[in-house]
Amino acid sequence: MPANEQALSRVTEIVRDKKIDHVVTGIPRRMNGQIGVAATEVLEFVEKLRAILPCPVVTWDERLTTAAAHRALRDAGKKTRQTRGYVDQVAAQMILQSYLDSRAAKAAFKSDQ
């Protein structure tokens, strides 16, 4: 099974087992905001997810999250060698937190009106 199909299968399994109601996927846009090769591949994967998952799949800008994750780990006193396995996890947490913060801000704005 190709890696892409394995990832689809695994995400589907997690969504169903954990009863997840949204999937947030980072989009690696270029610094100028354009969509490059990597982002195109992610968007193709997202379309496959949307076709099979029972919940919405949201895309979110992930620019600079890897750099921010490195900085956060360094600020926490972690050495570069110690952080290799954690950078992507921390970046993913930052992407999700950014999305959740945005939703909360929109909800607060709507309730103020």
C-alpha cells in the first residue's frame, strides 16, 4: 500500500475511533502566499480525505510554524538533537491552536454583534 493510501487509512481509522468532528490540515504556502508543489500535494490529499471522512476537513496556513516550533523548543531549554522528533508535533499543535483561536475569536465577534 503506498504511503498516501496508508495515511488515508490511518486518518480515517483515527477519526472514526475517536469520533473526531473536524480535521485541520496545515497547508505549506510559500512566504508570498502562493501554492507550491508541497501545498498542491497536501490539497490533493485533503480532497481525498474530504471524499471519505464523515467530518469537515479544514485547511489552515502553516507558514512559519516549523520555525516557531524550533524556537519554542529552544526556549524550553531543549537542545537541537533532543528536539528532532518533536518539531513536527509542536508545529502541528501550533497549527491547531491557531485554528481554534481563530474560531473562538469569530464566535466572540458574532456574540458581540
